[in-house]
Amino acid sequence: MKECIAMLLAGGQGSRLYALTKNVAKPAVPFGGKYRIVDFPLSNCVNSGIDTVGILTQYLPMVLNEYIGNGQPWDLDRSYGGVHILPPYQKASGSDWYRGTANAIYQNINFIERYEPKYVLILSGDHIYKMDYGKMLRYHKEKNADCSIAVIDVPPAETYRFGIMTANRNGRITRFQEKPKKTDSTLASMGIYIFTWEKLKKFLEDDEHDNTSDNDFGKNIIPRILAAKQKVYAYAFEGYWKDVGTIDSLWEANMDLLDPRVPLDVWDPDWKIYSRTAGRPPHYVGRHANVENSMVTEGCVVDGELESAVLFAGARVGRDASVRDSILMPGAIIEEGAQVSYAIIAEDAVIQKGAVVGARPEHTADLTKWGVTVVGEGVVVGAGAKVPPKAMVEKNIKAGESV
């Protein structure tokens, strides 16, 4: 028997990340030089004392499945509990894709009941943050809650992107609005829930029998629980948290690692972020290199200029090349004399000699046309080619061509 187990929703397509999720699920997207997005909720579980995690996969799961493996890097290779990959599967009554976040949990009720938990923690696989779920569980028990929702205060202009809650002085939620156009509250759901399992199971079963439901926690389960006058409480979180579901937010979160004012400390020995790394040799910085305010991971070779850059394992920057305010994912190559600015260069992409990718905002005449440039996995940008700001490059570009 486990007091609390976690269910990690990792099956989303991540369509707003465009080229970066063409071949991988969103939780498997690289982050911060040596991590993938999924490392953060998994590490939070282990650091919080939760040793049983079900990972619900669906969209392009192969890379994610291989990365998770038996869970050993996160100390989740357990004989009882540990980490389990839970894709949709064939049942006696037929098979079905996960139709929504609530349906995904419903289809895995048998897995949950193997451990007879009193509480179930529901997590999303596309957020960057460090959080002690144990503190949230204690809060849930102190309030004798049926459901606790982690919330963060957001600017009024951002409320339309989130599920927004109104709570009384005691923290009890009195109203929930899913991505409202107008609201007087700024308490946003982080997509992190703790449920008393006995109650959640009943509401999942009721929701499954409702043919009009979207089978979604935000749209259906939470409103249904509130309508039934159940005890739903807001758990206030004050640390760093970012939804990295868009190109801009993914880029910003990587850049936040380089900002000492941002409380996202992946080097904290008391709350380590675990990952599965390839064990490459140390990085090499050549005598022609100039590196400022950057993260350079093992196996990288740098002989050019880096400024506010994040380099994943095996990335290479040639002589007289420059990489500024950008992210080079594993195996990306920037050849001699190429210039990369405000860009994300995906795995194994090659920017050939003298090519120019992206631009700094101060060098862009029309700022409405400026944004982060993305070069997709394995794409080759030919020698001397030019790729403008905000471009999404998914096919090879010939030498000398301008996009």
C-alpha cells in the first residue's frame, strides 16, 4: 500500500512547439543543457518522497520511453512501485486513445488501485519548476480536502491562458473559470492536483458516463467537484514555475537559467534535478573562443563566440562563429563564421559556414516581425543562407538561399 502515488500526464502533442515536437513528445524536449522537460516533475517526485509514478504517454512516445527506461537515474527502479509507462492499451471491450486528461486517468484506474493509495497526485509533463509535493500533501490533509489545486499568482493580462480560481480567506475555492476572457482573480492553476482517491474515482466514473463531457480535469472534473460542494482548496506556490508549451516560453526558461536573479537553481545539492545523460567527455573551449554568461555541457566543442547561450551535449561552434541569446540542442553544429541570434537549433541540425540565423531585436526594423527562430531536428541550413527572425525551419535550406 502506498499513501500517495503520482500520475504524470505526458501524452500531449505539443503542437505549439512546432518543429521541436515533430519527432518527440513534449516532455522529451531537451532543456537546460543536459535535461529534458520530464526530468523536473520526476525529480520533484523523488525529492518529495513519492516513489510510485505512472507516466501516461500517447503522442510519439518512443524517445520518451527510451529516456525513462527503468527509472534508474531518478531512483525509481523499484520492485514495488517505481516508474511505469502507461500508454493506451487493448481491453476486452476494445481499445481507445486517451480522450482527455480525465479519461487518461480513468483508463488507468486498475493501475492506481494496485497500490491502494489514499491520495493521488496529478501532474503535467510540460512545466519547469522545483516543488516539494510533500508540503502540498500535508496541506491537503490539514484541510481535510477532497481536492487541492496548486496555484500561482499571475499578472491580470495573463489570466486568459489559465484556469483561474477564486478562494475565500481560508483558501477554499469558491469558483473556477477555465481560461476566462474576464476575471477579477489572478490565482492560476498550475495543473498540479492532489485528490483523495476515493472521491476522485467516483467523479472519474461519473464523468466517463457523461457523453457530453470533454473528459478533462479543467473543463469537467474540477467544475463537477465544485458543483457537488466538495472541499476544494488552493495551495499557494511561490517559487519559479513556467509552462514551456510555446517556443517563446521554452526559450525564456532556458535563458532564465543564466539569470542569477531567477530562483531556478538546478545546482542545488539539496534538491537535485536528475537526468539520464550520455556520459560524454568534458567540453572543450578552444583558444579562439570567447564565452560569456553561458552554459556549456559535456562533449561540446567551442572555438567561436558565445553570449547568453545554452549548449547541450555534443554541440559544436566553429571558429569565428557566434551564438547569442540562443539554445543549441544535442549534436547541433554551427560551422565557421555562422551567426545565430535569438534562436533554438534542434538536435543534430547544422548551420553551415557563413549562414545567418535569427537576429537581435535591435537589429530588426519591424518588431512585429521579430521573434525566436527555430531550426528543426536534423535540418541543414546551407552555407551563406539567411534565416529571418521568427522563422520555423523544418526543411533543408540551400546554400546562399534567403528564407
